[in-house]
Amino acid sequence: MQPIRQIEGIVAPLDRPNVDTDQIIPKQFLKSIGRTGFGPYLFDEWRYLDRGEWGQDCSKRPLNGDFVLNQPRYRGTRVLLARENFGCGSSREHAAWAMLDFGIQCVIAPSFADIFFSNCSKNGLLAVTLPAGQVDSLFREVFAQPRYVLKVDLPAQTVTTPSGVMHGFEFPPSLKHRLVEGLDEIGVTLQYAEDIRAYEARGASEAPWLHPQTPP
């Protein structure tokens, strides 16, 4: 997992509350656990005018020109601005995988579904919670200014607007450490590899009947 420290990029506004994981990545695309290849199907039912299927060449599909991520001013989006309860619905890591594969590195919203927030932190997608009033202000600015860019600083826990206005946000310290250092749960465990080996060796010495040796 890549470390997350500062993210600076174009913001796209998804002005809908209660966006669920089936809208983020519809169920017919949950046929792979490879973590990559999901970007073309992100928000599939909103981005395209036809029904998509896993493995389909999306470059030839008809686009919905009204959908925000299809509009030229939001091309190259790295930050998604969303409304409350983003990521609700069924638990599927594919939702975070699809957003990362599309190029989105950060989502800002007033609130997130708990499981989606957890999946984001496990996969290197930064989910930032700001008060609803601040999110409202950001929506107004994004709509008013083409190619609007935000700078998100995780170590400092700040979101900075083009005019220099800085919004602070809270973030769980343990998750912050993992994201800043680029550690998933396996990476955190491997930090204690020497302790784990010592524990296993002590157990084999003190209770050898629990650790049978494989015959040569």
C-alpha cells in the first residue's frame, strides 16, 4: 500500500446523499478479487447509458453526459466531494478498489458508512469527514470554479482551498499512522516479526508436544 501524506488534485462534486456500494460498483462486477480493473465500472449505472458487464470494453459504451465524472471540467479527478452517509449498503471492498483504480485518492463527506470507511483505510483510500456546513461551502466553490483543486494533508489533518482557507479534520490516530506509513494490516503485523518468532520459539521449547517436528 502506498503511503498517504499529501493529496492535491481536481475535485468532482457528487451531490447525492446515501450513495451506496451497489451504486459505487454494481453487483455484476464482483467477480474478481484482483483489486485492479474495476475503475472503468465505477458508478457504472450513472456513467453509462447501457448495462455493463464484467470484462466489457467500456471505451465503446455510450456515456451519460450529465454525470459529473463524464464532464470535461472534472477530468483527472483525484478528490471526490460527497454528501452524508457515503458508502452505505452492503460490505464490499470492491467499492474502494474501483475508486482507487479510477484515480480517486480521497473522498470528503459529512459522514461515511462504518464498513466503507474501514475498507478505505485498509486499501489506501483516504476518507475525510468534515462538518456539513463546510462541505456545503466546498460544493458551492467547486460548482463556481472550473478545475477546482483541494490540498489534503493527512499528517497535518487539514484540507486547504485554493483561496487558502484551511479546514481541520479528525482522524483515528492508529489509522493515520498506517496510512502515512503505507501499512496494511499485514504490514502492521510484520513490524512485530521478531517478537512473533521469539514467541513461537519459546512455545516450542516450553511445550514441545504442541509443536511436533516434521520427520526428516
